[in-house]
Amino acid sequence: MAKKKPASYWVQVFATSTAAQTDTLWRDGKPGNQHARRRIDAFDRLRALGDEGRDALAVLLEHERPDVRVKAAAYLLRHRTDEALAVLWAAAAGEGMVSFLAREAIKRWEEGTWQLDPE
């Protein structure tokens, strides 16, 4: 029987997949869908752990890469609303793709259509 991987493993997968997707987009102009699927799978595995998994993901709110911070914040809006919004608003003030993604996450949250981690 395979040993279950700890939350920290899936947090790392989430971060590296997010970074790889961004890098693929900038380097090749391709969307990097395989990286997005890996990130979504990592989040699903964290979510399966309940709030323990979500809390583990929260360390990425302080990640060195803004794309990783914003993506983690977008996924954590329901669980860590104030912290996630602070990250998103900070990123939204800038320019470029990451700022645009932050503004879109805020918009979806405010209009009530955000669905990354439904209850």
C-alpha cells in the first residue's frame, strides 16, 4: 500500500505547477494546461485534508513569486478571506498578467461567482 503524501508535498506541487504554467506562457506563449491540471489536482488533495490542507497552502501567501502568491490567494478566498484579499489587492495595484489575474479573482469574489473552493 502506497504511503499517503503529506500536505507539504502538495503545497510544493501547487507552487511549482503554478510557476511552471506562468513560465510556459511567457516562454512559449502556450497556456501550460498540464501544469494547471497538476495544480488543480494538488489543491484537490489539499482540500481533501480539510482545513489542515488549506492552512498548509496558506504559506504560499508569502511566496517569493507573485504568480504563486496570487494563485494561492485566489484558492484561499473562502478559508482565509482577509489574508487572501490583502495579497490580491496588493498584486492588483500593479501592471501585467499577475495583476490582471488578481483583479479578476477580486471581481469574481465580490460578484459572488467565485467557485475555486466551494463549501
